Amino acid sequence: MSSANRNVRIGVVYHGSIVHEEVLDRRIDVTIGLRAGSTIQIPVKQYPDFPDSIDLLAIENNQFHLVVPADPAARIGLRGAGTTETKTIKGKRAIPIETAAGGSVSIGDVSIMFQFVRADSQPTMTHERVVLRIGLVYDERLISDRIFPDVKGVSIGTEKVNSIVLPEEDYQGPPISFTNHKDGSVTMRCAANMKVKMAVDGSPMELKDLMGKGKARQEGNDIIAHFGLGTRGRAQMGQHTILFQVVKQTVIVPAFAARSTLARITSPFLGEPTWTVSFLTSLLLVGGVVGQAILFQSSTGKYLGKAKSDEELAHSTYEVQVEQKEEIKPEEEDKEPEKESQEIVPVEVKAKEKAKEKEKAADKAPDKAPDKPISTGKAIDPEENKRQARAAITKNSIAGALLAAGGASTKLFGDAGDGEDGTVVAKTFGGAAGGDKGEGPGGGLKLAGGGGGGGTMEKVKTGGAKGFGERKADDVKVEAKKEEAAVKVNLSAGEMSGGEGEGKGEVAKVIARKNSAVQRCYEMALKDSPDLSGKVKVMFTVGTAGTITEVSVGGATGSFEDCIKSKFSAIRGLPILPSPQSFSQSYVFSKN
């Protein structure tokens, strides 16, 4: 095994107990003790009587050498060493131990054991830095020795925030602080009564001399001193003595070869077999998920997309068919015909009017049933259909005879005849020979205006047991209230404007099918405003989904405007346009 592939394992035994054990993977000079600059620093609080510093190993030509202790009572033991001849290294006697397997050094109560163990070769590099070294002496014993290389501010006092905390029973004064600068210099701030002494350029000076040479200055009750590399000094804080020094520290650290960014990222995953397997497994899992997503999209995803488009096409076709049927069928439900109001008129007037109506009906009666109406392609007003149907029933059926003025329903009851105490109900509707006098069988009821049925029912006076007597003319009769004439409206739709391309013609066709719906909005508006007429312009936008996204109406207000907007917003079946396009459609409304 070559020396480059070996690390040194060190164990420290003090008073029969192991106080430290460490494996050094760098080839550096090794010292052990309480001093802060030691390679292996022993805790002062736990082992205050441990030696300040013991030189153990020295490096020359990248080879370890065991330093021979200056104490003649010290004992050295080596295992497997090829030679024990000493040589001088850095002013100290040392023995080459690269060929040895291990050994030990005993100095008083301290025993240090070392052993070479297998290790991978690692290149190193030497780094030097300027550090602040602070020691704390109490009762003439060094109880703390520390180095502060990367701390900007160091303070000593009785507060918990201080870097070194002193017991309050030993010191009650102000703290002392040190500030490290990037150039390696240090600024100290302390009280003037701390008996500061400093050695600058090798010569110790009192505070008065330091202030005379400009190395320190006084601000109030504080002293501020600025010093650099090689300066050492001391200050008194009660029973504690503070030792401070600015020294240069040599640090040997591993030298890593320059690597690319990709190598630095992947090295944690590929450096260890466990991480490598985990990393590759994760990649396979991610690749599997991505592959499954691609396969799903290429098969099931395309099928679902096609099914959705077919469903949307069928839905839009259904909406177009429903709209076309709506143009033919009236949207409003038929209302029950209002009962005709009746008023009472004299019987003589009723009979004359009945006769005139019969003559007019005979003149207008058609010889044959009218032919079926021929469709002209125009929308038929449902209210107009109702009015025509009622007129036909009144004119051509028996129900009309009962409903007409002077018909059989005009008057059903009358005053009682002679010999009768109360109201009577007619027993018959008259005979074939019934005349103005009401003569004939069945004496209680007759049809006004002669026999044959078709007149109004009324009471007659009975004359004795035979039940015959002269008819007493009633003072009033019932006459049907004439129905108000229906209002007819006209709608004139102008040519649609706006838009471009082939889609404009298809949009115009769909909008034209909504003319009757717009006309119904006008008819409903006439109920509130009978004099309403004029020109209305509808501006609308057709989106890319075949629907109308925006609607505005000019020339109409209130419920009339809202009705037109709702009709346009409900339009479906418009063409799919590549981009939203705006159109305008004008209408002229008037009534006859």
C-alpha cells in the first residue's frame, strides 16, 4: 500500500481515559493541546491541566515524520518501522514513519496513539488566512484559547449575546469588542481602565505611548485601537486577563478537480451506487408515466375528442330543427276565449235584429265548403286564427245561434203566468206552427220570433187551465258584445350588413328565420304602447363557437328591446367562423 493511499488515525488518552479520537484525511503537521491553533484542540473546561501544545507529526516531501519529544522521560513505540534514525525538520528532531504500521508517544499523563489506515488518494492545497486569536487567563491558568477567522464581530462580557461570556460574580464592568476587517486588520474598543498593553512591531507599549504614536485614540471613556498582522496585546477585565493576537493561519484543504456544471449536478446521484440506482429508477418511472400519457392521447384521447365533436354537431343540428318549428308554431299558449258580455234589450228590438241577422246569413252562406287555404310561406298570426275560427263558428253552426244576439241563450227565465205563484221553466221549445201569439201545445215556453226553434227562450202568460194566453213582451233582452277588431302589424326586414366571407350568407339565412319571433316582440309591445312604430336596428356579434356573443338594439327601449335581445341571444345553428364578426340587421315595424 503506497503512502499516498493512507490516512492516519489518532487517539488521545489522558489520565487513563480516551479524550479524543479522529482520522485525518489530509497530510498536515499535527499538534495536540489546549491552544487554539492546535490541529486537535482539547476542551479547556473539561481538561484544564492538559498541555498547551504537543508536536506529534511533521510533513516533509508529503511524508509523515514523528516528532521526538523534548522531555527525556517521554517514551516512543513504533510497529513495523524500517528505521529509527532521526532528522531535523523545521527545527525539530523527527523519525520517518511512512513504513511503520503505527505507534505511540507517552508524555507524562498523556498517551497518544497513531495508526495508518487505508484511504483513497486525495490531492490537497494550502490556504493561508489572517485570523484573530483570543485567550482567556484566570488565576494564572489559560482556560480558553480560540480562533475567530470568519466572525466579523467578537465581544467579551457578561451578557449572553457576547462571544465569550464571563461570570457576573467575577466581573461587572463594560465589555470589550473586536471587529475583523476584510484586509486582515482588527479594531478594538474597550474601557480606558482595562490597563491595555500592546506590542506593535515587536516592542510592547503602554496606552499613553500608543496614543502618542497614533495607534490608539480616546473617545469619552472608551479606547479605540486599530492594529494589523503580528500585533499582540493584553487587557485586564477584573480577575480575567484577555490575550489577543493577529496571526496568519495555514490550512490544508482537499483540492477538487475542475468539473463542468453538468458533472457537479449529477455527481451526487452518480457518485454512490445507491443514489445511481435510485436516480435511474426515478427516470424510468417518469419515462413510463410520460409514455402512458402519449399512448393515451394518441388512442383514447383522439377517440374522446371525435365523440365530443360529433355530440356537439348533433346538438347544434337539433337546436336548428327546434328553431325552425318554433317559426311555424306560436310560442304563446292559446288563451281561453273570454265570455262575451251580455246586456238586456227589449224583446221587440231583439226580434227585429234577429230577423235581419237571418237575412244576412242567408245572403252570405256559401254554396259549398271553402277550399283549404294554400300556404304562402308567410307566418300566420295565432290570434288571427282564433278570431277567424270564432267567426266561422258564430256564422255557420248552431252554437252561433245560441251565442248570437237574440239567440236562445239570451233569456231563459221570465215572470210567472196567470195562476202560477213562482218562476217556471219552459217545457218545450215551441212547435212548427208557433206564431207571435205563442199558440200551440205545451204552454209554458216559446221561441221568440216564431216557431221552428232558433229564437230566444222566454216565459209566456198562461190563460187558465189550458195554458194558452197572449205573450207579454219583456222589456229587455241579452245582446252579445261585439269583439274588438284585431290589429294587424307589418314587419319589413332590411338587408343584413357587416361581416365578410362565405359565412355572411349563412348567418343571413339563420337570422331571416327569426323574423316572425321579432314580429311577436312588436305585437307584445303594442299592448303597452298602441302607437309604437318605426325602424329598429340590431347589432350583434357571432363568435367562433356558432353562437351570438353580444347584442345591442337601437330604436327600441324597455321590454321591446329586452325581447329582441333574448330572441337573438337564443339563436343557434350559426356557422363556425374563423374569428368573431359583427353584423347589423334593420327592421321597420308598423300596424294597419
